[in-house]
Amino acid sequence: MQFKSYWHDTAPRFGAGATGPAEGSYDVAVIGAGFTGLSAALRLAKAGARVVVLEAGSVGSGASGRNGGHLNNGVAHGYAGAKAHLGAERAHRLYRAYDEAVDTVERIVREEAIDCAFRRSGKLKLASKPAHADALRRNFELVHAEVDPDTAFLTREELRAEVGSDAFHGAMLSKKSGMAHMGRLVAGLAEAAVRHGATVHENAPVRERLAEGGRTRLATARGTVTADAVLLATGAYTTDGFSHFRRRIIPVGSFVVATRPLTAPEIARTLPGDRTCVTSLNIGNYFRLAPDGRLIFGGRARFSATSDQTSDARSGAILRAGLERIFPHLAGVGIDYCWGGLVDMTQDRFPRAGFAEGMWYAMGYSGHGAQMSVHMGQVIADAILGRENRNPVDGLPWPAIAGYSGKPWFLPMVGLYFKMLDRFR
């Protein structure tokens, strides 16, 4: 078993990064070379802006290359809950933005000829308990009537043609959802941004930010650049130098394993529907098939803000047990990859984007962001360019979390709380 991201290991290495020092004057400096930052850089460069991307590690080394590979529409925690929290108008707008986000990925992949196995697969939200099936049906009826007719509810019997498991009691199908090879997608975005004129510096962490006469100076490990505007696109990997955002973002570990390639009979017995799947538990799982037939199986596993080989190995053992509970016929299947990454959670699990602390930002996708990050990169790029405001969370309050400075000491207690909820509800 290799402790590395399957997406990274099976994608071409981004080879168009700048080799010289990070220096010069730009219209926009983007901090972070993940989906948000690269999508924004692509949009800005195509509009003729001078853009530099500053990445602390390598392209896609954060959440963009460490996720489960889903491109799902629909809000993460249910449309009814979003209406109650945000009001009908904003909830509707946010739901539509997730639809548009999958469209955005599809459009960019087509326009830039990115070979990333993008496909509209549809997503199944799987009811892990009988009571969850009733709640999913109610949510489906509301969504289907108000915002998304491209949905369906599957009974337990109908679900057998989609998922080869007796663990579920029904499902909501969202037909617009998709999937892609995330390593190829993030590398393709970077290549496209450079092709259109952006400069990308890897291994260039920002060490200091200073306002100078209406412009911003960013000192990095590879030199200093100045820019008229700055976009912060670092999510859960936001550093101490950006404390305003650190006090609002909770980094939570999400862990994934990838099996050996399954045989055709195993695939037919496991995921004959070949869709993205997510379970209804608070500490649940998500899974899909990779382009080469592996089962990609992930989840929170442990409530931790640490992802290293020791942490990933412990989480991998938990994930294997979960995989075998759902798919007993895969007991003992070979696991070729095990990896983890940090998810940028907000307290209410809604994303945030806008302008604060003298810079633009987009983050807080809360485990539902591969598609939304690509979309919001384009949306914020348009805002920087002075175009139409398409930000679905514009003006949404984002208070700091009381008693929190960026180190989530409370995660074990949160994990215990959700475990209790899953046991009794």
C-alpha cells in the first residue's frame, strides 16, 4: 500500500511552472494553486490580466489533489436545511450555483481540452437507516418541486441495480452530478492558465504581505512580487499570516483509500450504476469507481486536523473496515493507495467568498468543493475584473468562531458528538 494520493500518482506532473525567482509587477496575485486559484488565474489571463500564482507546495498538493473525485450538484446538507438557515431566495440561488459549478467544470474541460475523464455520472445520496430514507424522500420532494426536476427517489429495491450492498434503505439521485480524475483536472487547469499567459510559481509560500500605496507586496520563499489585487485561495491550508481567515476556517481531515483495479464481475457486483455515492450518516462515507476500475472509498474516519503517514494509516484501517461492512464481498481486497487531506469547513458548512482584509477570497467549501471551487474561481475573477456579480454568498455574514484561533482543539469532541448522533438517530 502506498501512502500517496492516487490522483497525484496517476496524473502527469505539471511541467510549466516558472523556474526563475518570483518577482515583478502584476495586476493580480493569486495565493494557492488549487482549483480555486488556478480557475481564477485562467479566467483572468484569458481576459488579458497579468497574473501570478504563488503556491507553497506543488500544483494541487492541497485539497484539490486529495479528495474523493466527486463533482456533485446540490447543497451538502440538504436543501430544506439551507432554506431554514439562509432563506428561500439565497438557498435557491446557492443550489443553482452548484448546478452551474458542474457546468463550469464541463465547459472548461471542453474548451481547454483537459483529459481528465470528466463524466456526468449522477450522484446517489444513500439512506443508511430506514428513518434516513424518509428524510431523504422529503428532501427529494422539496428539491424536485422547487429547484431541480433532474432528480429521482429510488426505493431499496430499485437501488439494487445501482449499488451491490444491503446496507442502504433508499436513495436520492441527482442526475446532474459528475466525476473526474482530479490529478489530471488540476494539472490541466494549471497548464491552461500558463498557456493563456499566467505565471505559476511552485514552492513559493507567502511569508509577508504589506500594503504599499494602493498595491500589495508579497514576499515569498522565491522572491517578492507586487500586485494591484490579491486573491487568497488556500482553504484549509491557510497559514498564520492570514489570521482573519484562520479564525473562520476549520481544517478537518478527510481520508481516502483506493483498491486494486476491480475485475469486471467485481465491478458489476459492487457499483453497477457507476455513479458517485455518499451515505447519510454524519460520519459517513463516499465512494466511486476510478477510470481504471478501482474503488475510491473515503470518509472522515477520524476527526483530526492532521494528515501524515501515521494518521493516514490509522484512518485507512478504519476505512477498510467500513468498506467491508458495506461491501462484504470485497473483504480482503487489496488496497493500493491510502491518503488524507484537509477540508476547509465553515461553522455552518456554507462556502464564503468576497472581499475582506484588503484582498479577495474564496474558500470554506466544507467537503463539497471540487466543482464549486472551480466555479468560484471564475466568479471571483469576474468580480476582480469588474464584471457582473455572480457570487451566490455575497454578503453572507461570516463571524469568527468564538474561542478559536486556527487550531481546532475541539475536533475530538465534535467527532464524539456526531458518533452519538449516528448511533441513536
